Amino acid sequence: MSYPAQMLATLAQAIKKDFASFDADSGRFRKKPSNPPAPGARPEDIGWCVINQDIIYPLALLYKTPDNEFYRDPAILEMALRGGDAIRNFQQPDGKVEFLTTDGGRWGFIYMPWTNYAWLETYQLLLEELGPERQQQWATGLTLAHDGQAKEISTLPLHNIPAWKGMSCWRAGQIFQRPDWQAAGQAECRAVAAAQHRDGYWPEHGGPSTLYNGVYVHALGLYYLFSGDENVLPALERAAEFHQHFCYPDGTLVETIDGRCKYNQNLYLIGWPGLYCSAKGRRLAALLAGQLQAERDFSSYQGGAIASNIVHWSTAASAPILLDQEAFQVRFADQAAVFRQGPWFACLSAFLSPPVHNRWGQDRQSFFSLWREGHGLLFGGGNSKDQPEYSNFIAAGRYLPERLELLPDASGLNLYYGPVCCTLSCQISADKVTLRSSASNGTALQQFVIRLKAGQRIRRSSGEEIELSLERPICWQAPELGQELEFPGGRLRLPPGTAFRWPIFPFNPYATDGAATFGSEAGLLQARLGSTELCWEILP
């Protein structure tokens, strides 16, 4: 079975779970919030945001594509049509919509780029099924949305949302024969391509975001596939080179270098059309497509991305990527290093930026992650904000380093906190991972965030086994913990003096009150550090 056929079959299986969330009266699709209700949330707003409606593009694709169980299914068609009506009904007179989130948060009014694009492609796919009245209503709504986007994008900063708006404007101009929209979209997409960092990413808050980079790549990829504008092709080739360094072997994004977003155990479905535009990108896309799982990877249909991934799949030649190798240690632009050996994959980040004075840019404070085949991420998980417990080191009254650098052999990092230099190195063999650390010119507190969820079981040196429960927090000092800790991902040999806490919760910028998402709890290992080297070992 071809990759597009596999993806279509997986989509058909996955989308069934969303049928129960469809409200036939309103045409809205609802979903459970990922965090507690926002302060002041209205009960009727909980569970819905306009981005939920992006599912209509995948629904339309299933309806129109032969050889899947929903081909020409009238129930699927009705959901897609009523879902589009719900977008139109939610629009303001100028075509904007209120940016609600499923927790009931309210973020103002916006031309919602992901939804406008998914709606646009649904319009094009279902043109024969719309009927005159609905076609007129949808065309009016899409015209309002893209008129607004085309007028505003030249005044917006170069960023991921305007990039997507530029692509959507070009495509809408193609469908509705509006060369003014196409001109605005072309100008935006070319400007975005020119603004890319030479190392293949678009800086957000002082450095890369592996997740948001996918938004730029998706937008420019679709723009290139629609327009054939080769001005953006070099940027897509550089982006593929960037992304092939920063995927774990299961296809999930490496969060360690991301200054905005935390680790997510789902595949990120945005960005694939841009990967289709280069040989290495196509190989990476094939790896991702081969990992796609119905139950795990379809929590969101943002931008109708999975439909675009199927429609625009490329069968052109591919080229080998890092993840085709069973073992490697590679430096990336003197800013990061990635390692693979046996079941292990590790990343060290030397990206650093000053603290960002808004909620979206997180503190770059966590510089190491460790992944294990069959278990996912063990150490790391990403940065937080104003939370020293998520920092790898605290020294000289600081939890953010002023400077850091890769060691000459890229096996570790030197991190400078005022006068104190903290060193962390990583050695990987097939049967264990060894971390060594030390501090010079002063003392420090070393910390590792370890991914542990409620319901999992851990065992300390005494042999006592405990099931983690949010109702029973743990705070073990060194005598209580001992020098070993068994957890679902393996067994830790700990340096003397190690303490352990659980749970800790990160700041969530996507909740108005910063409330952590459900399931984001983690554990914290801490040890005092001086000139004597500490050794941590992680074994299967």
C-alpha cells in the first residue's frame, strides 16, 4: 500500500472518534479541553474553538476519494457541510472570528489562518455538493476572510501566522481568480523565505522552535506546490536539513532546542508539504508517514494538515537522512549536538537568548534530553517560564546561564552562571548512558526533569515500589531515595546526595492563567555540585 493510501486509511480510522463530538444543530465539533477551565469561562464555551472546524477538510477528502470506507458517505458529507456553515455563522461582518480556546479562554478577534485555509480547500473539493445558496454563503465568508488577510499581512511582522495567511491568500486568489490576493500572498511568502536563518529555521524569541518551524515549512511548501515559485525553494531545502537533525527516531519533535514549545508524544502533522520539496525532506516525510498512528496522532486537525499531507504526497526521489543511521554523534551549527546509539537518542542544546518579556517565549534553561526506543522521552521535556526547577543548573543566584558552549568534541556543554562554570557531558553506549557533571569557581545545584506520569510505578533503593498519584506528592531526600531509582523507562544509578520530587508542573502559555495541561506532571532529580565530578547512569 502506498503512503498516501496508508495515511488515508489511518485518517478514516482515526476520525471515527470525532463523530460523537459533532453537534448537528450548530455544526460545531467539540473536544475536551487539555487544561482546566480558564478564569471566567462561560460553560457554553467549554470544548469549542473555531479551529475544531478544520476537520471539515479531512472529512471532505474522505468523501471525495475512492477506496476508503467513507467515500460518498452522506453522513460524512453532512458533517463537512454543516461544519463549514458553522464557520460562516461565527464570522463577524468583517470576516474575523473570535479566538476562543477549548478551555473557554478568549483571545480577541482574528482572521483565523488555519481555519480559513481548511475551509477554502473544503469549498474547492465540495463545490458540486454545496448547492447555490450555500456556495454563495461560503464564497462570501471566504472572500471577507481573504480580503482581510490580504490587506493586513503587509503590516504584520514576519511570523508563522502571517506566513500561513500569505499562502492561503495565494491559493484563494487561484480559486477565486483574485490576482490582488495572489500578489499579497506572493510578497508575504517571499519575504518569509528571505527572513529564514541560514541554518534552516525561523527564529522565534531568539532561537528555533521545532514545532513552529513546521508552520512556516507547511505554508511555504503549499505555496511552492501551488505557485511553482522557485524563490522559496532554497528555504525549504535548508528547513529539511534542520528538521532531519531534530526528530527523535519515532518521528516526534526534539523539544530541547525549542524556545516556545514542550515535548509532545504525538507526531506533528504540520510541515510535511514543505518536506516534499527536497530529497532529504521526502525521506523524512516517509519516516513520519510510516510512524502515523490513528489512536495517538489525531488529537487535532489544525489547518486540515493531514489532508494536505495526503493530497500533495510526492513520489520523487529521496536522499538518506541522519535517522537512517543506527549510530551517530553530530554537531549542528555549533549550537547543538545529537547522538544515537542502540536504543538511545540524546540532544544537547547550546541555543541561548535573553529572557523574553511575554508569555510565549520560554526561558532557555533546559539543555539536555534523552529518548529511549519503546519508551519515548525519559529526561527533558522542554523549557518553562519563571520556574527555576526546570533549569539544568542553578548557580550564583541564577537559573539562566549568561553564556554556554559545546565542548570541543560536542560531547557536552560548558554553562556559565556568573563566575561559576557548570559542565555537563554525555556518553552513550548500547547498554547505558552516562552523564558527568562538575562545577568550577563555586557550587551549583544540578537538576534533571524526568518524565513520570500519574499511574506509573517507581522503585527506590530500599525495594519499595510506589504507584504515582497526584494525591500523594513525593519529596525524598538522599537517605530516603538511596542511589538507585527504577522507573518505566529504565534504571537510574544516582550520585550520592541526590533528592527526588514529584510532581512538578510547567507553565502553559496557551492557558490564560498559565495552568498546566493535563498529564504534564514530571519528576525532579537534584544534587549539589562542586569540583568533585558527579556521575549519573541510565540503564535499560
